[in-house]
Amino acid sequence: MITRKRPLRSRNTLENRLWARLRLLEGYRFRRKSPFKTFTLDFVEHDMGLVVLLEDGEPGRRSGAIVRDRLLSEAGYVILRLWRREAERDLHSAIHRIRQVLDDLGAPDSV
């Protein structure tokens, strides 16, 4: 009998569910775990300049990634923070917020 040293990762994580929903947004091409300088970004839509970050903690608390945020802003990206606890509770609302920001940034370029 073979014993596993670490448990299998759950396929039903918040990241996986959010990723599946982002891939369904027509006209947008999100990338997951995208490198940016020395950071790894959760989700990015490069054409629209939108970075979606899943943050631990509670709304109203300041993120510790001030340098990352400044570098992203200087590169022309808009940062949307989704609080992990809220997104876990209501993924539909999180997708709605992302869609609103995308709409505010403008329609995707037609291919």
C-alpha cells in the first residue's frame, strides 16, 4: 500500500471556481498566476489592464503590498481586490463586481 505524504489538493477551491467563471466572460482573456516583476498576480486581463487580487483578512484593512500596488499602477493596471471571505460567500457578486470594472474600463477590442 502506498501512503501519500501530502493530501490531494481540492479542486473546489475559491481560485478554481473563480478561474472557471472568469474564463466564461466572453471577449476577455484572463491569465491566472501571472508573473509581474517579482510578484505573482492572482488573475490578470492584460488587454483591459485589470488585476484581480484575492486578499485574506477583512475589508477596510490595508494590504501590505504597497510596492506591488505602486508598480502595477505605474504600469497602467487597475487593481480590484476581492476579499477572500466575501468572494467565498458570494461568488456571483464577485463576478458581478469584476464585470462592472471591465465595463467601466471599456469594451474589449474586437478580434
